[in-house]
Amino acid sequence: MCDACRAAEVYYHTYDAKSGAPYRITRIGATLSRLKIYASAIDHKMGFDPETIMSECLEYGLDFDNGGDDDLYEPFQHLYGPYNFHSSELYREFKPSDRMLIFKRLISASDHYKGDAKGCGFDVPELNSTTKDNLFCLGIFPLHEFAARDELEKKWMPLNWPWKLPIDDIKEYFGEQIAFYFAFLAHVTTWLLPLSALALVFQIASFVFFYGNKDGSMPLEALFAIVSSTTLAVAVDAWICKQSELGHLWESLEEAHEVPARPGFQGIVSKNPKTGKLELDFPQRLRQPRQRSSLIVTFFCFAVLFAALISIFAFRATLRRSHTSGFISLLPSAINSVQISLFSIAYRMIAERLTDYENHKTVDEHNGSLFQKLTAFYFVNNYSSLFYQAFFRAQIEGCGGELGSSVDTDYCGRGLAILVAMVFFVNDFGIRIMRSLVMPRIMSMYKKRQAAKDTSINHEAMGGIEKQFFYLADYEPTSNLIRDYIELFAQWGYLTLFGSACPIVIFMAFITNFIETRTDGFKLLHEYRRVVPSRVSGIGEPLNIYIKILYLSLPVNAGLAVFTYGLAKQLPSILVFVGILLTLVAFSAMSSEAYPEMPNKTEVQIGRQKMVYQCAVEKKPFQNKIDLDPSMLGKSIREIKEAQLQSHLPTVSYNELGDTYHIVKIQRRSWAVKNPHLVCSCGNHFVQDAVFCRKCGAKRPAPIAGEQGGLRKSQNPIYQG
């Protein structure tokens, strides 16, 4: 280990534990100069210093003009590129998150690399594991910086609006992977705030005015189904847009996710058929039998789940036939709530064992397989009884009989509302509050009590590093975040699919998420060792699952409004259902148009980055090979290319045109602002010799005094292309 550190120019200091514990402590690190050299060797992306990069680009003939568009960033703000040690003055200062990320890659890089890219060759996940192959290392982790941690806690812990969560500070201390989770959690909580206020109004109004409807219809819930579905659709589109913006601001938008080896992977040495190199792998012929066994166990779990659900449905039907009244009629719903919780916990443990047994090579493959298993089972486990209550109970056993009522009703909305309230309260609100507030305190007290029983260690003499190792738990962000995203997946399904049945659950979800933004942060700051940062460009696979649930919620909410809440009692149900569904789909499409996948200001800055890097870092003078006179501003890339050929200008490739075309767009906008009299009301641009607009046929206004060129009345009109 020491030889590897010396070879990679990593300093280390080893000493005995002050507490008398039977282990030694080795503190490793690297100088800032070494980190800069390694960052340059691996092309680590770093932000440019705006003032320095602007003066450098102007010297080489590159300038940008926002054209009066206030929505764009300042021309040289938020630009980044591969770090170059020989041009280090062009980049911003190294932040703690940069140092940790680069140092992690330095110690993880192979010790067989040559030159500045040579690393220590440490398998960090394996060194933090408890497998039999890890015989000499109890753990490797970054240390908490107490001053920075306390400063972050002062900003994070006080009660404040969810949109004021210090996401940027979280990113600097824990890295992008943790920051994206809290940014998503805060985003969802922000959108739930106005929706929960509206939900309370609908809930109270429905209880006061419509609870006594003899047919069981729930018109306000039907209206709220449409409102909540459209609101949550807008929230998802807004997050997609925000995620790309955050990825750019955090310099990780185009960053490939790191794929570390999975601790405990048991492979065999074989030749890679693509590269011909010997490497540790687990052939598909050996993995397939394990995957088949895993599939059989999964099918068995689903069979047990369906048997339990059928038993609960049969029990409910039996109570209804026996005309059971009072709160006993709620017993099936209570049993269903407990069943969902117990089955979720049990299957999560089974799924983790099955995924380990499948022996995936990388962490990403392992976690992807686990996430798919959990989402499939959680969907069936959490929502099957709700789908039955909403769409099938009326045909099978009839509706009515809730809370002692012996009156049969035409619609099952009230029973669905009671079931949603009970299931959500037990499995989301209750369990998550218990997990966030109660369990961490119990586990912390238990760990400290167990540590105090070890009389061979002098706890009072412990140093800071020993206390962080001994009293704080290890946090593996990827696997731990899977559990957090699975909990949000379950909540998201309740809200988007059936939240309209009992609007108050949306308010409960807001309370739960608001509490978790603080409790999860407190645990990371005080109950876990500092997280090893990982640079990612978003929340990844969970977002795809949430989008699929959102698409499913459109027909579900339309069906609830018509068939379960009785919105169209006097009209053809199918026609009303189709009308509502088409309305929801149209609104969802409009929302996608209003929130593009990437904001225009982000797209513009990304387009500028390559030319900035070429001019400022690679010292290549900028040569604009596109004629930017007004006659060229309204043209497409193809037309610009043709104009170059016709005018015998130096020709460039389409790729080069694409690299600089955004400058044409920006200067076109700037030219339009400075010359409004040369812009038609339809948005098309007049060239100096044009009389009529080809796009709409409008006549060009009279020439303005001082306009260069003016109109040439002796010539025939030239129409703008």
C-alpha cells in the first residue's frame, strides 16, 4: 500500500490508534499541484474563470453577444471544459468536491498506467467491504470537515421553504449524486405545496357537501383527479428541464456515470473477445442458470402475493355478505395495509439476496437489476387492491357498506378513499416518519451503547478520525439511494394514480417529504461518515420509472373520474372517458412544450464551450467562416453552405458549420433588436434589397434615414429566402 502511494505521488502518514485499539490509522492525501496534474491527465471537467476566459477569447478574436436577450447567461458565465494544467490560470479555483472526486479517481486508477495518470490501484468499494478477500483494511473514507459541515448545517437544518434548500452547498460537500436526490426531493415537495393546499379545500368541501350522496358519486374528487394529474405532469416536465440546467451548472451534464467494480464479485479470469485482454469476468453461460433460479423465486414471491391479495378480497366479500357493520367493515383494509408493509420489507431482503446471487460485475448492473425487481413487486403489492377497489369491485361484489352504512351505492369511490387513506398512512406517512425520525435515534443510541461495552478501547482518548470510524456508519450512496428512490416511487404512485380519491394524502405526502429533506440531511451530517462523491448528470433510471407511472396515471384518472366517482351519470361514460383522456394527453403535450428538456440558455452555453476551449486553452485563433451580414442571418445551415460555394468563400464542413451556427442565431437576434425596422411583423428578416416579405407578403416599411443602402427602387424586388 505504501509503495503504491509513493509511486502515485500520494503522501501518507501511519500511526497507532490513540485509543489502544488493535488497528493502525493511515491518513492519505495529495498536494493541490498533484491533483491539478492528475486532473489534466484524465481531462477532468472544470469551470472556467469568467473574467480570465473572456480576456483570453477576445485576444484570439472570439466574442459573444446575447442580442438583448435577458434570459441568457452572461456570455462567459458557466462554461467548463477539460482541465489543462498548462493553462490553469483560466480555470476557477479547486473546490472541496473537486479535490475529493479527483483524489478518489487518483487512488482508484491502475498502478500500471504510465506518467501522470498513474494511480494507486486501490479497489475502494472492496476496501470498504467485509468480504473474505478484504483482509487488512477496515474501511477507507473521506473525513468530515467540521467547519464546513457546521456551516452547511446552519443553512440546511432551519425550517424553510423547500425551494430554498441549499442544493449548491450540498453538492459542494457531498457531490452531485447526493445533491441530485435532494434537489429532486425538494422539487417534488415544492410542487406538492400548492397542490396540498388545494387538496385540503377539495377534501373539506367534498365532505361537507357531497358525502351524503346516496349513489356514492364524488364530483369534486372527479374534478380534483383532472387537476392533480395535470399539475403533477407539469412538475415532471419542470424537473426534466431543471435537471439539465443543474447538470450544466454543476459541470456534469455530459459526464458519464462512474462504474466501479462491485464488492464481492466472484469472477474467473478469461479473455475479452473484443480486446483480447485477460480480465476478471463472469461468463453468461454461468450467470444464466442463476438468473433462471432468481426468476423462479421471483415468480413464487408474486404467487404468494396474489394469494394474499385474493384472500383479503374474499374476506371483504364475506363480511359484506354477512352485512357486517361498524368499524369491523374496515378490517380488510387494515389487514391490506399491514400486508403491503410486511411484504415490501420481506421482498426487499429477498431481492437483495437474489441480486447478489446473480453476481453482476459492476455496481450499475447490480443496482439496475435490483431496482427493476423492486419496482415491479412494489407496483403490484401497493396498487393491486386499489385497482380492484376502483374498477372491479362494483362488478364483482358491489359497492357501499363503508363505516357502518348498509346502503348499496352505484360507485365505489368512498371505499377507495378509505382504502387509500389507510394504506398511505401506514406505508408512506407512518413508515417513512418512523424511519426518518425514530429509527436513526434508536440505532445511534444502540451503537454508542455497544461501543461503550468494549472495555479494551479507551473511548475518551480517541482522536477525531477514530471517532468517525468507530461511531459513524458507512454510507454507500448508490445502494442507499435506491431505497430512497423506491420509497419516493411508492409515494409517487399513490399520488398520481389514486391521490384524488382522498386528497388529504397529498398534504400528508408534503409533510413527509418536507421532514425528510431535514432528517436525511441530519443523518448524512452526523450519523454517517462523509460520502465519497460521485459525478452524475441526473437521477438516472428512477426518473424513467416516474415518467412511466405518470403516463399510466392519465387513463387511470380519467377512468376514476367517470367510472368510480360518477362524473358523467347522465352521459355516455365511454365518450366522457375518451374526452377527459384526450384533454389530459393534450395538456401533457402542452406542458412538454412549455418545459423543454434543456433550457435555451443552457443550450447556448453548451454550444459556446467548444469554441471557448479551442481559443483560450488550445490557443487557436477564432476564424468565423460564415458571412454574418444581414442577408445571411435568416438562412439555414444548408443555405449558408450554398452561399459559400456560390460566392467562392472558403468552404467548411457541415460539422464546422454546426459548431459555429449558434453564433449566427445569437447575432441574428442581436441584429433584429438593433434593426427592428428590418424585421417583418411575422418575424422574417428583410435583406436590404427586399421590397416584400416572401413569408407573409407584407410590404417592407419605407426606408429610415441613415439606413445603410436603403431601397434600390431601380431594381426588381428580391424576396427573402
